[in-house]
Amino acid sequence: MNLYNLVCENMAKKGMLSWFEKRRQTMTLNLAQTLIVKVISTVNDLERAIQAFSEGKNVDTVKCIDRLFVSEVEIDNLRRAVLEELTKGTLPFKYREDLKALVTRLDRLADHIKDAARSVKILVEVHAVIPKEILALIIEMSKTLVKSIGFVRSSIEFLDETSSKSVEFIQKVDEMEGLIDNLHLLVKISFIKNSKKIDFPIIMVLKDLVDSIEYASDRCVSTADFIRLLLAGDS
């Protein structure tokens, strides 16, 4: 699917970026909207890939990862398209800067998701056998990240419609970060407990995986904090 069709497909989605859409319905906003949807899809595909890997479904794992990589390329293209549109001055300066900041945060989040997916792909390629205790914690991290990005999306949807509702979702993002931080710690403790069962190179790949998920969680919080600033600026 080319970029134009991708944008058109998502233009029909209602509610996303309503705070921006009230100010001006432009190609830039549609591109940003599409980018958010694509970032969410990469997070969902990462969670599916990790779940499939834990069940020994390597073919399904690779399919999820390949789909994620395609989405990540589309996200890069969308980011460039948004920045190009912003140079045309179709939005007031403040909103151009707001969109640029939002797009940048989402793009960096997607980069961490891609890094996590690469780690999963390595584990598949080497037929790594991972203790169930570690897999369970990593699965929980990925599921919590899915919730976090969902709350980020909801906080954007309610911008300028119901500010208190938007703040409520922002607080949920903070809660998810706390859960992921705790899981991150537990995974590293589990690495030590299971160190005799796993080769050191595999532990290093697993570390990269959980670190990338934790970094993605931090980016969710960074995006939520930015939305909080937008709300404060409009109050």
C-alpha cells in the first residue's frame, strides 16, 4: 500500500487528534493522525510476536515482525511527509511546533519498538530456549506497553473535548510506566536466577529486548507529558 492510500484509509478515523483538527483540517494533520495509528499497530505487533515466540510459533512470530518492520518504514515516510508539510506554513507557528514535537516523540517510540522486534527476531533465528519465568515477565511487559500506548491515544482523543478525561488517561500512562519499571527489574533479577540455564549471549539479547520495551514506555510518558503541557497552555 503506498503512502497516499495509507493516508486516505486513516482519514476516515474519527476522534483522533481532535484538538488539532479543530484548528485546521489539513494534509499535515491527516498525516500525523495516520502516523499515530501506525505506531500503535507496531506496539500491537510486538506484543503478538512475543506471545507467538513464547508458544513456539516461529512462523507467526516472523510474520508479526516483518509486518512491524513494514509499518516502521511507513512511519519514517510519514514523519518526513509531516515535516515537509510543516515547512509550507499551513498551520500557525505554535501548532506547527506542537505537531513537530508530537511526531518526533512518536517516531522515537517506534524506533524502540523496532529495536525490540530485532531482538525477538534474533531469538527466533538462533532457536533460543528461554525459561518460562523470564518469558512470562517479558510478555507482561509487552502487554502493559500496549495498554500504555492505548492510553496515550485516548489522551490525545480527549484533548480540548474533556480536559479532565485527557488528564485521567495521562495518569494511566504514568501508572503503566511504573508497572513496566517493576517488571523490568524482575526480569533482570530472573536473568541472574536463571543464569546457569541460559547462554550469556542469549541473556544479552534478552536484555536488549526488555531495555527497548522500557525505553518505549519512557517515550509513552514523554508523549503524555507533552500532552499535559498542551493542556496547561490552553488553560
